[in-house]
Amino acid sequence: MTRPRRSLLYMPASNLRAIEKARELPCDAVVLDLEDAVAPEAKAAARETAVAVVREGGFGRRELIIRANGLDTPWGRDDLAALAAAGPDAILVPKVNDAAEVVVYDALIAAAPERTRLWAMIETTRAMFRLDEIAAQARATRLTCWVMGTNDLAKEMRATLDGERVPFLGFLAQSVAAARAYGLAIVDGVFNTIDDEAGLEAQCRQGRAFGFEGKTLIHPKQIAVCNRVFTPSDAEIAAARTVVSAFALPENADKGALRVEGRMVERLHLAEAEATIALWEALSG
């Protein structure tokens, strides 16, 4: 099943009022955060709230993901045990450095329902040099999605994270390539300036050009721009349908490449066109 992941909105798991509003927001997924957005003294209560929210449901077609604290914290193991029992759509784990950590996290949520997937934050300098080995764990674990953590990566690198993200372009491209090599979904990091709509749109377009399927967000005001940029346009849908129709003709059944509307398209373009149509249908259904 194609699941739209254009817009993933972070919300502190400690803010029940905001979570209740999130059930009506037009984002594709809600990420309840037990990590960065929750103060140490509120961690246990936030965990209880997150578990209650999962059990209550009411998010419709939106995916519900919970970001746990890391295993290097006093709360990580308790988070994973509680979330595995609750069974959200996915459990997002922070600061994954290597393949061994994926294996450990996967083992610690073994009791979760089969539908509960493991997502990983890619946000450390160590991870940047182990992307292939981390992604390869998709073959043997619940790992299905990466989320870029550009703020944490910038902090470790002591680099400047501006709208153009020049110091990170190579890492972003490599992360997308590694994820796609093993069939993982991958979502871009956040844009930190809430009221800069033009800057957000530019960064969304940059992320889409890299191959990200969506972006994590820090405020509901960012959802509309993100959804618009990561939604196929009418022209893109029309072009995709033209490619699919051309390859569906009996006389083209054994052809690997065709001329369609003045351009050369191959079977790889057919796969891209089918994916575009599948996303559009998922958004329209």
C-alpha cells in the first residue's frame, strides 16, 4: 500500500490539547515526541499520554508515530516497552549510529503488533559513514523508514544550517540513495523558521528534488505548503498516465523504450509513472 508521507508533524507528547487538535489537521502523519520536546521531569507522564492516545485512536488515515528516547537515556527502555505494548503505526528511535543499534531496537519492540514498524532518525556524524549497513537492516528487522534529523547533525558538525543547507547536500543525497537501495521510505528534516513560507517552500522543493517523499514539520502552519509541494501536479499526473497508457498498448508489450510525446521513456520511467499515480490515488481515495 502506498502511504502518503508528505507532511509529518512533530507534537510534544506532553501536550494533550495540541494532540487532540492534530486529529483534524491535514497532515499525513503525526509524530508524538517523547524525546527533544519533553522536559526530563515530564518524560514519564508524556509516555503515559502517548500510550493513551494510541489506544484512543481517532487519527483516521493519518499515521501515528511515537518518537522514543534513546537507549543512552534513563527513559529509553521504558519507552520502548510501553510503546510496543500500545502498538502505534511506528516507533521512531533517535540518533541511530550503526546497524547493531537497529538490531537492538528491533529486539526491544519484538512484542509489538506486526503492523508496528521501526523508524530511525538519521542525525549523527557516525551514521553518515554507515548509511549502507544501517539501511541493510530493512531486510531482517521492522525497519521501514528513515527520518533526517538535520538539526542534530548540524550541532555535531558545528555547521551552519540555513535554508539552502549547502554543508549537508552530500549527506542528504547519500541518505536518500542508501534508503532507496533497500526499499526504505525517507523523510526530510525540519525547517526551523515557522513564519518563512517562501523559505519553507524552497526547502520542500529542494527535498523533493533529492527524492524525499515528504518533510517533518514543527508547526501546523507549515502543513499546507508541504502538502502542496509534495503532491504531484495535474501536469505530472497527466504525463504519468500517458506513459502508462503507451506501455499498455499491445504493440509495445515487448519494448523497453518508447518515444512518448517527443521524449524517450524506458521501463524505469514506467515504474516512476506508476508510483506517481499510486500516490495520487492514495491521496484521492
